[in-house]
Amino acid sequence: MKQNLTVLGATGSIGVSTLDVVARHPARYSVYALTANTQAEALAEQCLCHRPRFAVMRDEQAAEQLASLLKASGCETEVLSGEAGLVQVSKAPEVDVLMAAIVGSAGLEPTLAGVMAGKKVLLANKESLVMAGGLFMSAVRDSGATLLPIDSEHNAIFQCLPVDYRGVGAAGVRRILLTGSGGPFRETPIADLAAVTPDQACAHPNWSMGRKISVDSATMMNKGLEFVEACWLFDATPEQIEIVVHPQSVIHSMVEYSDGSVLAQMGNPDMRTPIAHALAWPERIESGVASLDFMTTSRLDFEAPSFERFPGLRLSIEAAKAGGIMPAVLNAANEVAVEAFLGGRAGFTDIPRVIESVLEKTGQFEPQDLAAVKEADAQARELAVSLLQSF
Ligand code: NAD
Ligand code: MG
């Protein structure tokens, strides 16, 4: 039986890689819906190639443009728009698998809609788990959704854990080793960081990704968000997770067991591996990724992360420990600061500065519902915008 797939964020880096894997397996998957924010032309091309039942543009004007492009090419894909359209194609009864690959907080509601509908959800949108981890994971339990991590580190950890994993400790797991490359500025003199440009920040040494996550990798906020993500996904306390800088990105993360064994998942840094793994799980399918060449991979280096160089990492770990609304606030402030940096309205080192100030100025509480998360997110954004103006 073919599986019906919705790809949220189809035109992005993860979306394109997902469709690359899917196109290799026409007998296994059929595309039910594709979505994007504003890129009507890119989505139109994908529609002509994959012939989904629905295409959704978040932006209304882009939806009109897409509809006329598709009409002109005789494509029968129906066009929807707005958040309501995204939610509709995430929870539709016909959908078996939801790839959640929108970037940032905009991914929260459509992803959660798929979770609440009990879908097999492939989670790339780490921000939704950082924002609302408690609500998200209880929705997974209530609906019986299957949640599979796409983030390469979390996918690696998932692969290294026992099949019947029930939390760190319970399965003889001693700790989780979350690896990260350290990004493009691992060795840049700290004094030079204030002047780095968006293009320099987006030039990741090992991975090709969207601009927001590329900046997050350069500040190591990405590892910080992944730290929070790992706590939720693997029911681990912050003390049970250690961040290890591994510049080659050959090991994608590791799990250490109580007997001292360490299992690592390795491979070329290509997101098609975790995508293919999660799509076919528990089976294995071809992803298009080349074999890892051990003869040219002559060394694997490891080092501790520097909190002086990457203050965002310290802030993220503190937010994970504090719990409650703090990770959502951290995420909101980061999104505003990254957007300002990419738009030339903030410096690179202003990013952790803004996050720290917003966290300091926010009172802790435990969000009881999505409305509370959204309100705190909006307040943190407002605060971040005004702080940036005062810098
Ligand atoms: P990207 O910027 O390349 O693509 C983002 C996609 O989301 C696009 O299709 C865009 O149209 C859509 N989008 C953007 N804003 C939107 C909005 N407001 N409403 C609806 N749709 C919107 O991003 P990416 O690099 O593919 O990352 C996507 C997610 O996957 C992020 O959460 C990121 O952290 C995560 N992730 C990415 C990688 C990677 O290698 N790129 C690895 C691990 C995790
Ligand atoms: Mg990652």
C-alpha cells in the first residue's frame, strides 16, 4: 500500500531533500500535499513533478499566483492558503506521513495538528518542540502519533537507542552525547565575531541548510535548541545530555550505555539519510547518499564547546534546566534576533545579548495551553524588537 505524504515547507532545504528521497520510491509514497510560505514558482514546479492533491501557500497573494501558474500548466492540484490550509493538509484523514519542515515558530500549529491527528510525524521543525515541548509530547501520547526525529543528531540518537527505549537510565542508557560541528566560527578570534556578515555566518563548513538554521549553527544556538529538543524527545534531564564539538560531522551523535559501550551513528553529512531512515522506519531504503569513505576520513576530532565563544549555548542549557516558558522565550528572542541579523539590523554578537536580556526580563510560569505559549512568544518578540532598537 502506498503511503500518502504531506510535506510542510516543501520548498526549503529539508523539503527539497525529502522530495528527492520520495522520487526514488514511487511505489512506496505518493504526495498528498506540498506547502510553502511565499515561493509560488518553486512550489508550482514541485506540483508539476509530484502532482499532489493539494498545494498550500501560507501567503494569500502567493496562493493566487500559484493557482494561476498551475491553471496555465493544466495541473489539477487544488490550492489552499493560510494557516487553516496548512492545518487542513496536516491532519486530513488521507495523510499517513507528515514531514514537518517549516522553519521557526510558524511550524508549531500545523505540526501539532498532525500530531493530534495521530499521524506518523517526521519532525524537522525543532522550534515547535522547543516552544511547546510539554504540550507537544502529551499530544503525542494522547493521540498515539509516531514521532520520528529528522534532525540528524536526534535521528542518530534514535538509531543508537534500544527499540524499547523508555528513558535514560531505564534502558541501561548512561548518557546522550549530542555532537555539533561548532559551525563556521569555531576558530575565529572571539574579538572578530561582532563584525561577521550574514553570508559568512551562512557558509557552514559541512552542511547546506536554510539561512535561519545556518545562523543558528554559527551561534551554536542550533545546538542549544537541539539540547532542549533532545530532552523532550528522549525523556532525558539536561544532566543526562552532553554536548561534544566534533568538527568533521561524520559522527551525528552517540549514546553511552551503563556498561561503558558507546554507540555512534555515522555517515556523510546529507539530510537524505535521516529523512530516508524516518520515512521507511523500521525498514531501510535507498537515500541517494554516497558511502562514507573511511580512507579519506582520516581523523575524528572532539572538543568541549566554549561558552565564552557561544553564549547562546549556555543560555539554552539554562533555559532547558529552568523549563516552563523559558525555552519558548529563548526561541522567540532568537528568531527575532536572527531575522534582524540577516536583515542587517543587528550584529552577530547582538543575538545572544538580546536573548539573555529577554530571558532576564521574563517571569517564569508553566504554560497550560497553546494560547499561553503564543502569548509569551508574542511578548518575547516585542521585547526583543525594542531591545534591539536600544542597542
Ligand atoms: P528553509 O528556510 O530552507 O525552508 C523553510 C520552509 O518553510 C520553506 O518551504 C518555506 O517556504 C517555509 N516557511 C517559511 N516560513 C514560513 C511561514 N511563516 N509559514 C509557512 N511556511 C513557511 O529551512 P530548512 O533549512 O529546510 O529548515 C526547516 C526546519 O528543519 C527548521 O526547523 C530547521 O531547524 C530544521 N532542520 C533543518 C536542517 C537542514 O539541514 N536544513 C537540519 C535539521 C533540522
Ligand atoms: Mg541538527
